[in-house]
Amino acid sequence: MDEPQPADEDMRDEYDFASMTLLPRGRFAPERDGMRMAILAPDVASVFTSDDELNEALRLILRLRAMPLAGTTVP
């Protein structure tokens, strides 16, 4: 049987959950200021160390996607 863990000194003896705001998590969480959350695969997450880096990479993909491919004609 596992040994009991020592009590965390930051924990209170009691909590009043009625006064706390509970927010849904995951796909049911509301958007905040137009932001959306996405879960990245571990290999992708290891490449990007900040939100700014990931957003810049995604913006680059969007710019490249809007460019016509070489050798193709634009209707």
C-alpha cells in the first residue's frame, strides 16, 4: 500500500465551490477574444516554444497557400 502524501501547505481546509466560476474545458470551452485552442502533437509542440512562433509559421503557410504555383495559369 502506498504511503500517504504529506498535506500541501497551500491547500485550504475547506473551499466554497459555490463562489467559484467553473469554466468548461476542451472543445466545449468558449472562445476568448477570438482565440481558439488546439492540441498539438508532441513532435510539433517540441518545435515551437511559444504561441508567437507557431502563429508566425501558420501565417507563412497561409501566405504561401495564396501564391500561385510556378508553371500554372491563374484563371
